[in-house]
Amino acid sequence: MKPFMSEVHKAISAHSAKQHHHVKSFVELEYQREQAIEAAVLKCRQNEPFTTDAINEITAKMNQLAKKGIVPARRFVTEEMVKEFVSRQ
């Protein structure tokens, strides 16, 4: 392989690895966010006090990844959103 092609290949491989890392991190955060949402919904259903702080901390991390491209941003969740979701079920 010519030296130039080797450098191009290395650059493409590094870029792909970085994208893979972003996607993998996003998927892990998405799982954590869903777990936090489920916990808030459960507490709301049981008329226990709850907050959306944990959900939104995770959402903030996801949105930082989204600024780098590849993965989508997520909306922040309010307590009213959780209450509305529970009331519709």
C-alpha cells in the first residue's frame, strides 16, 4: 500500500472508531434514561414524590454527544410530562 493510502486508511479507521464510541455511549445513556423514566413513572403511579433530576442529568449527557453529530438530541422531561403520561394510561 502506498504511504498516502495508509494514512488515509488510518484516518478513516480512527474516525469510524470515534463514531462507534459515540453511538455506544449514546445507547448506554439511552438505557439509563429509560430506567430513570420508568422509576419516575412508577413513583408517580404510586402517588409517591418523584423528580426528573436523574432523567435530565442523563439527557444533558446525551445532548452533549448529539452536539458532536451522529446521535439525536433528547428532550428534557418535566414532572408535568410524567404526570400527564401516567394519567393517560
